[in-house]
Amino acid sequence: MKVNEILNYPNVQVVLNIADLKELFLQWQSEVSNDVTPVEEVYLTPDDVASKYHVSKVTLWRNAKSGAWPKPVKIGRKALYRKSEIEKVLNPDKIGG
């Protein structure tokens, strides 16, 4: 009997040994990992953010310092903004969840 068939019988008791449970878990884990695609983060320079979102670089620094916007991430000597964080601040209604 398959698992999907068991759902048709509400009063069925299922007994599994540890090997069966492990096999089911590994199968479920591989199915879940195949469904998830990693999202690669996009980083923007202050110039990119300023031109794309029509704000000045001074506004970026001031809002980041005050905590109104996310602070830039330092990569080497460069300060870069995560595009996803900027989008959350500027378009909160478009971000799900």
C-alpha cells in the first residue's frame, strides 16, 4: 500500500521501523532540496542606487546612518548596498511574506 492510498482510510495505524523512517526522511529531503533554488544577492554601488532610485548619495548615507535604510556592506574598501534590502525599503508593498 502506498502512502497516498493510506490517506483514504482515516482509521489506519502505521508502524515504521527506524530504517523506513530514515528512508522516508531522505526521500523527502531530496524532494525539498530540488524545489529550492538559491537566490544570488545583487549588490549595488552608491552611484547605482542613487541613479536607479532617484535619490542623492547624501540621502543614502544620512538614511543609513539614522537607521531608516539598511547600512551598506563593506566589501574590501567599497560600500555596497544589497538590492533586496533597498527594494524592501522603497517598495514595501511589492515584497511578499
